[in-house]
Amino acid sequence: MITNDIEIRNLTELLKKRNLNTHKGDYGTIGIIGGSNGMEGSLLLAARAAIKIGAGKVLVGFTQNTTPFNIDFMQPELMLRTAYNLLKVDDITRIHTWVIGCGMGKNHQSINILNKAINKINNQFIVLDADALNIIAQNNLNLQESTNTLIITPHPKEAARLLKCTTLEIQSNRIQAAIELTKKYNSWTILKGYRTIVCSPENKILVSKNGNPGLASAGTGDVLAGMIGSLLTQSISIEQALPGAVWLHGAAAEYLANNNNGPIGMTASELPEAARKIRNQLCYN
Ligand SMILES: NC(=O)C1=CN([C@@H]2O[C@H](COP(=O)(O)OP(=O)(O)OC[C@H]3O[C@@H](n4cnc5c(N)ncnc54)[C@H](OP(=O)(O)O)[C@@H]3O)[C@@H](O)[C@H]2O)[C@@H](O)CC1
Ligand SMILES: Nc1ncnc2c1ncn2[C@@H]1O[C@H](COP(=O)(O)OP(=O)(O)O)[C@@H](O)[C@H]1O
């Protein structure tokens, strides 16, 4: 099996300057679903990351009956809805890329929303993260017939739930696990954890060499999911968007640590601004 490292010099699409005559429609609309009661933070982390990494518009859908708040005062650019509203016809066709699962919960309502999303969204990118993966594993959902391009982003325990094995088995052969997940779910796979793996449907393997233990804290995976969706909706090819997001996420952690804001006590909320700085520096300097 040939594996390659994720290297920024191969990710040229990420580093293109923006045209001067351009508008928000050129950078895509992303819909992010999750944030059940008590997990709203997870959804906001993903959504804030998506806008800071350059998405044109970010719509947020809470897996709750009503929106728990109507504005994110830290990021008022975000448009907050319920997941049910986001999945109505008017919106669904305007959204090019979806991220589903961050803090979504696994109750009856969340299962219903995930099923609705999978069945109603067609020919788009869908990033499936966190509880979306747990629901898929628990209910043995079959994604083989999906018309969408699926990207699954499990951490090792989620991967173990999906493959019905132990975390130890996943960790003892991570590349093989990524390949099996890709086959089982007819998807791209990002197997997270130290040395994150990106596996394409053709089983091309890329391995992350950056990042640090500052990323081992709650919510950093939500940020990664938002970043992946954001790059995809900006029309960066999937071959570059997935390793690109993983690279930027790791580089952001390194930047924060180099400035004494980690690895100890680094927070997920700090990653998007660091990633934004790095992308702009690479594009414009
Ligand atoms: N602010 C919010 O609202 C936040 C909400 N969040 C939301 O919470 C929901 C539950 O997600 P979750 O990931 O916390 O729980 P879960 O799936 O049981 O996995 C945890 C266990 O997995 C394992 N494990 C993980 N990584 C591993 C590794 N590299 N290598 C090896 N093992 C590894 C490890 O297991 P252990 O070793 O302890 O047995 C760990 O204890 C989800 O929807 C998420 O979006 C969070 O995003 C946080 C911020
Ligand atoms: N020691 C580490 N080195 C590099 N990256 C790490 C390390 N620990 C965690 N990460 C990264 O941090 C993120 C954690 O995601 P996840 O486990 O889904 O967290 P959460 O559910 O809390 O958001 C993943 O991208 C993972 O690869």
C-alpha cells in the first residue's frame, strides 16, 4: 500500500488569491446540522470555523424543535434555523455542502433528521461527523445507494462503532480500518487521531504529519468538520479540500503552540482564527 504525507506544497488550490471582481455566491453556501440540547457549542464551533475558513454563507440547523437562540453574538454572520427548516425545499437546493452530526444527539428526533437529510439531499457533498456516525452505526444505516459524495470523519472509537470492532483493533491497523470504512460506506474517510488518515474511494492514502497534543481537547473535531465543509463549498476539489482541511487544522495548532497558546490549554475556539491567518499568509505573502 502506497501512502503519502499531506504536504502543503501539493495543495495549491487552497492557496489561490481571490479574484477582485467576486461575490459571496462564488464561495458557496454550507448547511451545518447538529447542536442538540446541551451540545449547541459543538454546532457553533463547526459553523464559526466554516465562515472563518472562507465559506460565502453558513446556515446552521439545530436538531431541536425551536432554535435555542436566534443569533450567535460572537459570530452574527451565521444564520440560525432549526434543522427541520433547513431541510425544507427552499433552502435545500441553495446549499452546496452539508456537515451533519456535530453534537447532534442520538435521540428519536436526531435519527429522524439524519434520515430526512440523507434522503432529501441529492448530488451534494455531505460530511458525516460525530453523532451522525453513531446513529449510522447504532441503526446499521446503509449509505451505499446515496447520490451524494459522502465524507465520514470518525475518531477511533466512532470508527470502531462503525466497523463493529474495538478501538484497539482500529488503532492497530489504522490504514486498513480507513480502507474498510471507505468500502463499507461508499465514502471518503478521514480517520482522525494522531496521524490522521485521508482515504479516497480508490484507496489512495494520505497521512497527516502536523498538529500536536493541543488538539486533544473537546470540540477540535467539530472545528475540523466545519473546515472540511467550508473548503468543499468553496469549490476546492475534494482531493485537495480534505487533506487541506486536515493540514490547516494541524498547522493552526502548531501556530498556537509556537505562540505559547498551547499545547497545554489550547481550545477549539482558537483554531479557526489561527487557520485563517495561515491561509491568508500563504496566499498573499
Ligand atoms: N461543546 C460541545 O457541545 C461538544 C460536543 N461534542 C459532541 O459530543 C458528542 C459525543 O462525542 P465524543 O467524541 O465526546 O464522545 P464519544 O463518541 O463517546 O468518544 C469519546 C471517546 O472516544 C475515544 N477516543 C476519541 N479519540 C480517540 C483517539 N484519538 N484514540 C483513541 N480513542 C479515542 C475515547 O475513548 P476511551 O479511550 O476514553 O475509551 C474517548 O473517551 C458528539 O456529538 C460531539 O460532536 C464534542 O465534540 C465535544 C464538544
Ligand atoms: N495527539 C494528537 N495529535 C494530532 N492531532 C490530534 C491529537 N489528538 C487529537 N487530534 C485531532 O483533534 C481532533 C479531535 O476530534 P474529535 O475526537 O472528533 O473531538 P471532538 O468530538 O471533541 O470535537 C481530530 O482532528 C484529531 O485528529
